[in-house]
Amino acid sequence: MEKPKITQAMINAYDEYTHLTLDRRAFMERLTMLAGSGAAAAAIAPMLAASGAQAQTVAESDDRLVAEEVTYPGSTGEMNGYLVRPSNAAADLPAVIVIHENRGLNMHIRDVARRMALEGFVALAPDFLSPAGGTPSDEDQARQMFGSLDAAATAADAEATRVYLAGLDGTNGEVGAVGFCWGGGLVNRMATKSPELGAGVAYYGSQAAAEDVPAIQAPLMLHYAGLDDRINAGIDAYRAALEANGKTFEIHVYEGVNHAFNNDTSAARYDKAAADLAWARTVEFFKTHLS
């Protein structure tokens, strides 16, 4: 059978389903219309979605790493997370918070944390659904749970995570944060609430409000997908506010790629060239600002 063709309209419909107003039934109806048949839509839908089967690029058992499940104090209750560190560190290391998309702490984000640890950082991927009982296995349920989270509370939990990492044995007290999609938006909000954040990197995340920008102390690196009109609509205002307030920041727009271009479990949206370049920039940024 010939591989189904995925169009930009299909990708846009999936983005509306996962971030805005479409429910799954309406999404499949639109995808069927775009694909020409229910059978074609059924074949295309998994290619648009993230596949847990493709999530592991660094083995959980990799002997270069030590990984563990941890529990630590959040702003109002316990937070759960996945902590990874290099196994052979000869000195205290900087730390990075790895913040998930609106699917919660899944296998892909755990893998990203392992990748970050291999770059020479202590990496912690928190579960920001911890106050609601933790990330469920059903991604649709997880996405719905994010709608009930309080933005101020999640920013406070992010700061509590920074405090935990800064005081953890084996870290040098310097803590950065990288987030993807929902997590990218949280990195931007965290920067306005956490004056001791060492550096923040946001991948295709919603921008902080202009009136909150004066409070930002951390240098920021902002990655955007050229085809991501929904998120990119806020770039100019954010850039202007950062410039007006003398903040240290970099903005990189990767032309011709989609929202979630870094997520290599999504066949339709992943772009290796953009992902590799953004990752190299991210790692260098953290090494510069968290040393």
C-alpha cells in the first residue's frame, strides 16, 4: 500500500485537536474529509500522533547514566519526577529541568532527560500533573487534565523544582530549564517568577505577558517553528518587550518546519535537521550560562 500523503492542513487540524477546540471525533471527521476516506484517515492519524514505541533513543539501562524516580516538595504538595545524572561525574554538575509537553511526563520526555544528562548535566523531568494524581497513560485524558491546572501554581512548582535541584548533592547550584510546547510556555512564565533561574530555553512555547518581562533575570533562548502560526503570533510583541527591558535573549525560527519539530516520536512533524541544530544550540547555551 502506498504511504499516505500528509498535508499541512492535516497537521494544522491535529494541532487544533491537541491544543485548541477540536475533540477527537471532530478531528477524525476533518481528517477524513482531508484524506478522502475513513481508511486513509485511520492510516494517517497515527503518523500525526506521537508514538511511544519510538520514544527511546537512549536506553534506560545505559551504563553511562544513573536514573531514578524521585519525590520532592512542590509549592503545595509532593512532586514526582525522573532524575538522571552521568554515572562518572568527577565534580558537581549544573542541572537542567526538562519540562514536558501537554501529554505529561511520558517516555519521550524521559528520553530527552537522558539525552540532556549525556551532555553533562543533572537532568530532572518533573511531572507537573503530580497535584492531579500524575500523568495518565491515556494522552487524551492527560491533555484534558492540563486545562484544569492553575498557571500560577505550575510556575510555583517549577520554582520549587529549581530549589530542589540547586540543593541536590552532585549539582553546582546552577539550574536551567528547557521546555517543549506547554513546557516551553512554562519556561517563559517561570523566568518571570524565578529570579535565580540560571537560563531558560523554550521550544515553540507561548510567550510571557509583556508586563511581566521586566522581572525576567535569566538569559533566554527561544526556538520557534516557521509554520507554527498559532505560537508565532506572539513573537514580535515578546521580542519588543525583551529588547525594551534590556534582557539577554536569542530567537531562532526554523523555516519550513512544524510545531513539535523536536519530537522524534511524531513522524509527520519531526524535522531532524531543525531538531539537531536547536539541540546543539540549547546545549551550548546551558554550558555557557550554567558553568
